[in-house]
Amino acid sequence: MKVGIIGATGYGGLELIRLLHNHPEIERLDLFTSSDEGSVFSNKYTHLLNIHDEPLLKIEHDRLTDYDVLFTSTPSGVSTELLPPLIGKGPKLIDLSGDFRLKDAVEYEQWYKKTPAPAEAIEKSEYGLTEWNENAIVQAPLIANPGCYPTAVLLSLLPLIKENLIDATQLVIDAKSGISGAGNKPNQMTNYSETNENTAIYKLHQHQHIPEIEQAIQTFANQTSPITFTTHLVPMTRGILATSYAPVNEGVTEKQLTNVLQEAYANHPFVRIIKDTNKFGTNQVYGSNFCDIHVKVDLRTNRATIVSVIDNLVKGAAGQAIQNMNVQFNLDQTTGLKHVPLFI
């Protein structure tokens, strides 16, 4: 397969390069730029010396149609203009930016503060939550790869909401992410002196992943209630820990919750249900495409605590994108993604 990456200089793009170089079906991997045409990528990123020493290529639509797959790992708003002319013109398109996740253009404009993609392009896109949308992903010309927070949240909650085991109208989600989730563009929020030894809440009730989570819950679990969702930045490089709280419905036990999660993901190799544990953290999935989930019921309050962890750059971005590529090309989903987590 011939693969191109647009937006390779960001953290998501760099992770795509790392993972695709270990993919046995990739014959060629080209990187595209809007400003540094001809420069050698490994000169900027020394860790890629003797791994990817090819020059960066100029973004030209005629050239882009020659690929089997194009990944776009660009800031929001870029793919909106870049990808619509390429739909159905040859390559499978997998967008990591968020420009095609929301089906409602008005919602996109409201939450992202940008002009939405053309309606016909949005209609042709499919949401790339692999474990829940595999059949649609197979045929889709354009995949809207999910956000990192929604991936962690949705995988842990959808089976429980769909089976009506928890009260989704009372759902509260508390999520924490490492600094890499904010990208590699310097800003005050990610400045070392402000992130080191500090945990901060941000985008309070304004995070663009709120409508994405609500849309997916409606699509896959047929529930329409709004959620309470808060995000925090913690002083680590990678990882997301999402903790969700909801009352359990009458007669529902902790064992039922665990069993339903196990049944839902029995044939999905990247979702692991952790049954009994007193320790649960992001380092158990660091550098891997796993999503680990644990659930506990507080009998005093009749409330379930559902916890999930992912690596935001792998299962939350590049890894899931490659998993979707594998689905589209009828490959085993684990192809190129069989990485043991970097625990230490």
C-alpha cells in the first residue's frame, strides 16, 4: 500500500510515522507539507534519522490521488478545504482533525468556531470508532477519526447505556489528559512553568468533544440526554483517564455491568475489561492501542464509577486511524499495532 500523511510534523503525525513504519503492508510512506517542500524530515526530527530521510513533498491534489490511503493530521479547518475534492478520487481518506465528526454543521461552527465542511462531504464521512462502526467504515471513502476524549469515554459507556443499565440522564464525566493532547504549538496553557506541578481544568462546559460524545451516544445507544463533561490537563506527556459517574438502574449489579462490557468487546482485541484491581492508570496502556476499562458500583449511593484509560496519541489518534485503515483493506485489525505497552 502507498500511504501519504498530511500534517506529519504534529504529534499525531509523528505517531502515524512511528506506527506505519512497523506495518507490514506499507510499501511507501510519503509526507506532505504546505511550507517546507524539499526539506529532509529527519533533519528536524533526529529520532527518524535512517528511518525517514526522504524530503517533504508539496501538497498537490493531482499527486494526492495516487495513494491508497491519505491521513490528515492537521489543525481544525484545514481538512475542511483539503479533503472534499479528493472524496471518491482514489485514496481512502482518514481525517484526525475533527472537521468531519459532527453531522450538524451548525454545531460544528458553534463548538469549533470555524466554517464547516460542505454538507455533501459530511454526509459521505463515517465516524471511525472502530469497535462500534466497523461495517460502515469498510465502505466509507472518508473516515472521521474520533477525538481522544470521546474514544476513552464512549468505549467505556456505550455498552452500559445501550443495555439500559445506567441512567444516562445523570451522567457526569471527569477526564484528564497529558500535555501532548494540546498539540506541539507553544502556548501559555502548555508552557512548562505553568503545567509542571499543576493540574488545571480547562474549556469548562465548552469543550468541542461534548457534542461529539452526545452524537455518538445517540447514534449507537439511542439516548439523547446531554452530558456533564469536564477536562483537565495533568503534568504528564501521554495518556487519558476518563472517570464517568452514573446511577445504576433498578436491580442492576456490578457483575452485570462487567459482564455486559466483556460481552460487548469479546471479539475486539484492543479493548480490555479489567475485573478486579486496586490500581488502574494510564501507564498500563502507554504507547499501545489498548483501551482498558474498569467498573465499580458504590452500594451506598447506588452509583457506578466507570473508568477507562488510553494513550491519547495511539488509541486516541494514530493507532485508531491505522486500525480503521486495516478494516478498510480487510486486514486483521491488529496489523502493525501489536505493541506491548511501555509500562516503565
